[in-house]
Amino acid sequence: MSLLEEVLDIGIALSRTVEWEKLLDLILTKARSLTSADAGSIYLVKNKELVFVCSQNDTLSKRLGKKKVQELFQSFSFPLDQKSIAGFVALSKQPLILADVYKEAHKYDLSLFSKWDRVNNYHSQSVLTLPLLNPQEEVVGVLQLINAKEGEKVVPFKPEFLLPLNYFASQTAVAIENARLYAELKEAHLDSLFRLGVAAEYRDKETSAHIRRVGELAKLLARELGFGQEELEMVFWAVAMHDVGKLGVPDAILLKPGPLTPQERKIMEKHTIIGGCILHKAKSSLLRNAKVVALTHHERYDGTGYPKGLKGEEIPLLGRIAGLVDVFDALSSARVYKPPYSEEKVRLILREEKGKHFDPFLVEILEDKWVECWKIKDLYQDEKYVFNLQETLVDKLWEEINEIGS
């Protein structure tokens, strides 16, 4: 297979990858493989700056281990100007090959190279820097490859690499923009879900902090159960929607300051069914899981819960998790009818309800992660997340509206 054919195959792989970290890692891995480069970095253009987002270094990985090397790479930014090699390439939109960076690049600011080499006992020598141009000829970022190798010997990058690598750079720019768009759409989707959850809680005089807490607490339990990273994100967002059905409960009942009558209690309990109806026939797997949570988070392990009176493992795992963390947060938080309970009292109640209200195994996990649970409580405190429509906030909102209209 020729180098150009290999590049075309890589382009197909890039077009199929939309998750940000996987894409950046794939770009560097393939670029280094094509050129036998020991190391490489990606810089993206943002607000007239170049932002370092990803790096690989084979020599350091062999010496320190891949995980340790990743810890060395901290994101930073520098001005998009012609003082740096990456800045020059971005602005000129032309690739640059240097056989020996310290001998041939005196007109550039090499402080990034020298500092990195000095701190990590590395020596950068041959450097190939490519602009990443989208179809509109706009610079998306810069790809920089370091130390081409033949065996263990560092050699200059071959000029014949430039044509296929220019194709590669164009494919990379398109893949990066597609991944950005995917991330923005995903963020907008999740933000909408979160705001819908907040709307339901806000009607009940709750705050977004409650949603954050129960979501993070649910993730904590799910992680201990062996859920993968993507599943953990699903758990957070699905549990965040647990009370969405409160949107359909009349204010006279939802906001009633005193005890509910038996009839009012029946209406209040319908918020689980209303939530299921809101999320019914959702195409998204996340929303389908959110429907399960909305419907089952008030079921009890002994079968005395609602709306179906499910018992034990008849209750879906997500519902059992959501039910436990929701009550934990309610017990440990202030409500209009009570102050926050102490850790000791919360623990006592959970133990008393073990096997009755709650899955006993989940209670054991929560107790094992007790310290982490209370750290989550401290991190997302109500007073830090109150939706407070004071005049200062109203002024700020009007400023944003005027900016949009201008």
C-alpha cells in the first residue's frame, strides 16, 4: 500500500471518530506512524491563541510509562503570532520542515521546546509542523511532529511526506470540526435535559444543586458496580431527570406548606407516571433510561412503593440507585419542613430501611463510600446554586439579550 493510499484509509477512520479525546489520540498515532515520528502535539486555534490539547512521546512513554507521561501534558496556550514555529505555520498556512530545530530556527521563540526538553531530559531535533486547514482554507490548528527515526537514530523528516501529509492535515481539520460540532450538539442536548430537570425541581422549591448531587451520587454507586465511563454519564443524566413528572403536578399540591391529604398524596404520587409519559417513546437511549428512573425511583425494595408496587430486583437497577441517592440527599439537606440531618442520623435511617425501602447491597456500597458521598454534598451546596432572580442577575440577563440583538 502506498503512503497516499494509507492516508486515504486513515481519513475514513478519522471520519468515523467523533469522540474528542479518541479523535485527538488517533490523529497523533496515525501521523506518527506515517512519518516514524517519536513524538507529536496538536494545537488548536481559539480566540487568537494556540491551545495545546494533546501530545504523545514514545521515548518518554518507554521511560516513564504512558500514564505518567499523560500527567506531564498540561493544557496551555500562547499567542497566535509569528514568534513561535506553530504560530508561523498557522499564519502562513504553509508546512515547515526543520532538520535540527535548535540550529535552524533562531528567528523563532524556542522556549517551549527548550523548557520541555530540559524538564523532561529530552532532545527535540527534527521537526515537521503542518497547518490544519478546513475546506474554507481557515486554520483550525497545527500538527507538530518531532524526531523522525530510523531505528534508534533521529533523522530529518523526508520532504516527500509533505504531499500525503497535506491530505492528512485536511482530513484532520474536517474531522476536528465534525467532532466539535458533535460535542456542541451533545452539550446542547444534555443542557436541555438538565434544564428540564431543574424546571421540575424549581417548581418544588429545589435547586439545580439537588440534581447535581443525586447525579454524582448515582455515578459513585454505579462506578462501584463496574459501569463503564459512557454508562456513568448516562446514569448521571438519567437520574437528573428523576422528578421531571413534577411538571404535571398542580401547584396547590406541589407547593402546599402543610401535610397532604390522602387524595392529594395520590395525585402527588402520579408524578412518576407523568414523568414516564413525558419521556415515553423517546428515541434516545439516555431518555429511555431516564423514563425507567422517573417511573421507578419511588418503588421500595419490600414492594410497598409506587406506582407499581415492584419488589426486590423487579425494580430496575437504575430505579433502585435513584431511589437511594434521592432519599440520602433529602435526609442530609435542609427542607422547608426540617433542618439537614446529621451524618449519624442519616446513617441510622438508611440502615433501618435496608431491605425495606432500599436494596441492601446498594446501602452497603453507599456506606463504603460514605466519605465520598459527603464530599459531593459539600461540593454542590444549595446556597451556591440558588436560582436567584435578583436585580443584578436581571441586569446581566438583559445585557446578554442586548448583545444577541446587536
